[in-house]
Amino acid sequence: MASGEPGSTHSTRADIQSAPNWLPQFCSAPTLFAVMVVAELVALVIVLAPEAEARPLLPRLGVASVYVQWLALLNVVALCSLRVPLARLGARAAYSIAWALAIAITALASAVIARMDQALGLALSVPPEASVRFVLANAAICALIAAALLRYLFVLEQWRERVRAASRAQVEALQARIRPHFLFNSMNTIASLIRTRPVEAEHTVEDLADLFRAALRSDASLGTLGEELDLVDHYLRIEQLRLGERLRVERELAAAPRELAVPRLLLQPLIENAINHGIQPLADGGTIAVRARPHEDGVEISIGNPLPPDAPVMRNGVALANVRARVEYHFGARGELRVQAGPETFLVVLRLPGRLQR
């Protein structure tokens, strides 16, 4: 039996990770906070209800709060422990079983508390003749509160899963649109180098292989900021061979945390935009400035380029929409892509927090 325990633990963790996303995270901090708030409101309502025996309000509130919070935590722990079995059921069956389980736990715990109180003579609950009414009343209150609260948690988690699914679909669609554009531009660069500079073309193929390797990965696969900066270097080397002295690059990246987890191909589309819309149309070319500076617990990366006279400003192009969608999906409101367009310059500011959204 002992030899099977590690495998059993591994299996349980795998089951938890594969549980449907619509099932509420009963042990999460937001769920626990919501349950505790509702429990305290129930305790307050019970204390404010009129009763035959007048006792001080604060002692009654203290006893009721401890009792109701204990029941609430007991139910949360039980539902959290049973999340894997519940995940194997449909939404309706899981909801019904969770609701019935909460009522049963409350009824059993109420009976135990009443019996212990009577045995110890504390007189904190009810006299022996009112034990049955005490248990039934608590079970009825739990049935009403659990029905509403569980329904709210289930609907909320289903809504969140729909939002996540829509975000994933949008990201995949945007990624599918940007890959051919990236591929064709890169192949044109290679074709222009093969006959005139074969040695440099060979090195360019190696850079291009690294870029394709990143471009063909799924968007769900995360990389690091250091890997993204290396890919930017590969891309800039390819473009500098094509544009020559027309492309100049300024880098200030010492503050960039290279180990920061980010979606792959996050920076390359922005650099490509800067070259295609800022450097290439200018006869004398220009300078692309890539800078990083610390921001709160993360980093802020800016990419600036010159603009040709009377150039249309693409605030919501494919590349910008792609990067913005992935930043919002992986970082939520803590991440941001901001565009600052002037008459002669175009600046993209990418704000990345230190942790991914969970």
C-alpha cells in the first residue's frame, strides 16, 4: 500500500488540474471571503430576530458568529475536498449534490453542537426539548442560503470560463493572421540576400530558423522576456542586412527582467510594425529605440520609431491588436499596451506585471 501512495498523490493532482473550469474554486480566497461575509450576515439576522429570553446583544452576536462561521468553513472544506468527484459530474448534478451535502453537514453539526452544549451545561444553544427544532431550523436556513450562494458561484464560474474561451479563440485567430505576414516578409529578406551575400544569407537562415520555431508554437506556450529579446535581435539582424545603414537601433535593456514569463512572439510584431511603417518608407531610414525600465513589480518596455510625413497612424492594426489581446488575456487589467503617436514619432509602451493572471 505504501508503494502506491506517491502514484495516488500524483493522480489526485492531475485530476484537480484537469477538473472543469466551470466548477467553483471552493478553496479560493474570493470564494472563502464571499462565504464568510454571507455567514456573518446570517448570524447578524439571527441575533436581531426577537426571542423570548432577552440577553445582551454582543455576547449573542459573538456566539452566533463563531457558530455560523464554523459551519460555513466546515462546508467549504468539505466541498473543496470533494471537488474532484464533483468535477466528474454534470453541472446540474454537481450543484444538487453540493447543495444536499451542505444541508446534511449543517444538520449533523447542529445536532452535535446541541448535544455537546447540553452535556457541558453551557446553555449556549437550546434546551433538550428544542433540539429537533434547532437542527431543522438550521438545516432550513442552510438550504435557502446554500441554494442562492452555490447558484451564484456556479453561474459566476461558468461566465468566467466563457470569457476565457472567447479570449483564447480571439488570440488564436489573431495569431493565425499574423503568422503568414511574418513568414512572407522573412522569406523576401532571405531571397534578397542569397545571390549577393551568400555567407550572410546562411547566418540569416539560422536566425530565421529561431524565429520560425517561436512563430509556429502555440500561443498557450509561454516563454521568457529574455527569449523574446533574443528573437528581436534575430529579427533586427535580418532587417539590418536588408535595409543596411537606413536602420539604426538604440537599446537600453539592462533593466529588463529576462526571466519574466511572457507570451511568445510578443515583441517581434511591434518591431516589425516599427520597421514597416516607420523606417522603410523613409529614404534615409531612421532609428528604432527599444528601452526597458522597472515599473512597480514588473517592467515597462517602449518601442519608438520615426513616422514619414502625412503617414496614417495605425492605432489598431493587426500586430497591435494581436499583442494587446495576448497581454489582456495573460495579465488582465495589470498589463497594458499604450500607443503614443506624435506628428513625427510613434511610440508603443508595453507594461508587463511580474506575475501572470490566474
